Amino acid sequence: MDYLPIFLAIRGESCLLVGGSRAAEPKARLLLRAGARIVVVAPSLTPGLSELVGAAGVTWHRRTFRPGDLDGMKLVIVAAQDDALANSVATAARKRGIPVNAVDRRSLCSFILPSILDRSPLVAAISTGGTAPILARILRARLETIIPAQFGRLARFLGDVRPAVLRRIPDSAPRRRFFENVVDGPIGEQVLAGREDDARRDIESALDDQESADDTGEVYLVGAGPGDPDLLTFRALRLMQKADVVVYDRLVSNAVLDLARRDAERIYAGKQPGYHAIPQHEINDLLASLALAGKRVLRLKGGDPFIFGRGGEEIETLAALGIPFQVVPGITAASGCAAYAGIPLTHRDHAQSCIFVTGRRRIEEDTLDWDSLVRPNQTVVIYMGLAGLEIICGGLLRHGLAPETPAALIEQGTTAAQVVHTGTVGTLASSISGKGVRAPTLVIVGEVVRLRDKLDWYRPRRSPQSAFVSRTAGAGPEASRQR
Ligand SMILES: C[S@@+](CC[C@H](N)C(=O)[O-])C[C@H]1O[C@@H](n2cnc3c(N)ncnc32)[C@H](O)[C@@H]1O
């Protein structure tokens, strides 16, 4: 983020507007809407500005700018055509620590003005940091169509009842839930329909009900997909915005985590390969204790929670304790990586079945059914196979897979840092050595890998940074709690 979005209180404060051009008109109107007293300094004014000068709270000095005009000003907007003038006003304002915006001269600005959706007291401000104002305007237009005009009314109603709700529901988590139910439910509808009196009566009884309600929370076991946030489901996104606490894994990408509610508590429960930072039973207990404390807990897991994700174990504990939960599937790494690497997992001519296996380090000693992995016309997808890649490929060859069978290893699939290495079962392990491959990685073995030559479509930005936060190994839930 290049700019800090804030809302500035300027009601009754003096603000300086330098320039009397057409570009100054919308700025003057905006300042007036926020209750500012405007001092316009310009040798001449457009007819629109002249009209405003007649209004209360606008003073016009018919001359050019003088440094003394900055005295007592809360902020400055320069809408002058003259570059030298814009430059000198902006420089003088900055020197005196007064926020300044110069229209169409981003380098002179210490603040920029966003595109605004005004449903006062509800105001949404959208900015592209000055890079593409058209995008902000388009987005604002979309919001205009989905946010009812009466939303301001709803915001005022919520402001009115807020003191009573704060008094009756002192804890923040149940209070937030109460307000969400009001906004999303019949009470909110009544306000939008202009029936504030009915809404006020119903909110009283909702508060009475709330006091006698069971305050157990709920757990949302949500699949975060392989990394690209666009692959989240709508339901995942909705629950991510609702949760009070987010318990997340190592394989949840930064971009996905950014979509969780900003003020939710965050607890890192990830495991490093070969190093189980928090034993699984502690994670299970953590989820249960948070829910029993009345929180809405988002358990965010990479990919799909029911595919090599131990999601089943986590909700078994909840089920045993009678804690409400819901499960939201995610796109598993196999689907996501295959799609973004241009490798269909099945294909009429090459593979009629597909098998998912985990390739942990000590795979040889595991009870893997090697014979089932070397069947013809089948695609094998290996999760967690990087460390044991040599052993896995060796095992496949020893059990009869042809050494020239195509194979691919996908690093950080679906993210801007995705890299795809292709080779054969005989060459893949040696070909990636020394290439600085970054986990997570997925291996796909089978004839379908050849199709990538034709079907490769995804162009990652080749971000040099990992798409996944490298969190401190060994940090327990307490050590890694963040707000
Ligand atoms: C513990 S498993 C979890 C799988 C997850 N539940 C799923 O459905 O994708 C972790 C393994 O998934 C694979 N994986 C997850 N995300 C990946 C990604 N973005 N790119 C490549 N492999 C990924 C890697 O093999 C990683 O070691």
C-alpha cells in the first residue's frame, strides 16, 4: 500500500483552495460536503466557483497565492494550471507540515483524493494510488448499484442503537455477531424500508433474546486453495470476513490470508516439514477451546481440508464436544497446479484414472502400494514429494514404470512465483538439484505431462518472493498470536 487511507475531520476547519479553474470546482464541493470553510485564492473564477463563493463558508481572495495564505489551514488543494505556482504552493505547504493535494500532479501530493461512494454517514473511498483513477471510478459505479441508497439510513440507525447494544453486550465477539444478524436480517430490512420504529422495537427483543442465548461459537473449516486468492469459493470468502479468530497453516498464501477479516486475531498453527510445531491434538483442542469461548473460528487450511489436510481429525474433536462447525471445500493442490501448469490430470487418450499419494521422506518404508502407482494410462500426483523425490522416482522405476515416463514438478503452483520443471521419471530428481526449488511442490507423473507443450497458458509474474509466508519454525500458538 503506497498511501494510508484515513478519513479526516475538517468540519469547521479552514482549507485553502488555490486556483479558480474547472478542476477546482469538484474539490470545492467535496470540501463543503465535509463541512470545511474554504478560502479560495485565484485571480479569477469559473462561473461554477463564483456561485459557490456566494455560499456560506466560502471566501475568495481575488489575487495570486502568497505564503501567508497557508496560515491556519488544515489542508491545501492546488488546482492551478501554472506548474510553477503549483510547485511553490505544494512545497510551502509540505514545509509547514500541511497536507497538500495538487490536482493531476501526483509527485507534488502528500495526500490523494479517492473516488467516493457517499451514503453518509457510510462512506466508501476507493483509490488506485493515483495509477488508474478510471478503475476506481468503475468500481465505485459498481458499488453504487449494489449498495442501496438507504444504507446511510441503516448506518444512522446502527449509530443510534449502538450505545444500548454496547451496554447490553459488553463482549466484542457476541456484539459483532449481534450487529451482523441485525444488518443481514429482518431488522436491517425494516430500516431499509423506512420502518425505523418497528426496527427499534425488534432490536429491544433481540437484545433480550441475546442475553439468554447459548454463547458457544462455531468453527469454519475452510479450504484456502493452493495459493491464488481468485480460487477461493464465495462461501470461504464470506466466512473469512465473519470470523473472530483465524487459525492458519503454513500453506495458506499471503494473498489469501490478506482476505481474512483485518481485525480478526491470527494464530499460526503451521508445521514445517519434519518439524511439527504444534502437535495435531493441540490444534484440535485449540479450535475447541476458542469455539467454547464463544468465538467464530476460521480454520484455514491450504488446498482442500479433506485431502491430506487432517481436517477430518480436527472436526472429529468438535463433533465429540457438540461444537457447531461447517466445512468448506477448497481447490486441492493437484487440481490447481495441474490447471495452472497446463497438464490435464485425465485425458481420453492418455489417462483414464488419477491417483493422489503423499511422498513423505521415508516413503520406502511406508506401506505404499507401488504396484498401484505404476499402472498404465494413469496419472500419479505426489503431494509432499520434494524431499523424497529421488526415492519416489527410484521406487516407481524399480516397480516397472518406464524411465522415459514424463514427469513434472510444480513449485508454488497457481501463485505469481509458480515454476514448472519438466523431465522424466528417470531425470526429474537430478534435473532440479541445485535449482533452489521452493516448497510447496507437487509432482505429476504420467503421459498427460506431455500435453503441457501445447496447453501451457499461465504466465506467472515470476515473483522472486515466496507466495507463502515463511513463519518462524517452532512458534507455538501462543508465540505466534498476532492481531
Ligand atoms: C499437507 S499437504 C496439504 C494438501 C492440501 N490439503 C491440498 O488439498 O492441496 C501439503 C502439500 O500439498 C502440496 N501443495 C499445496 N499447495 C501447493 C502449491 N501451491 N503448489 C504446489 N504444491 C502444493 C505440496 O505437495 C505440499 O507439500
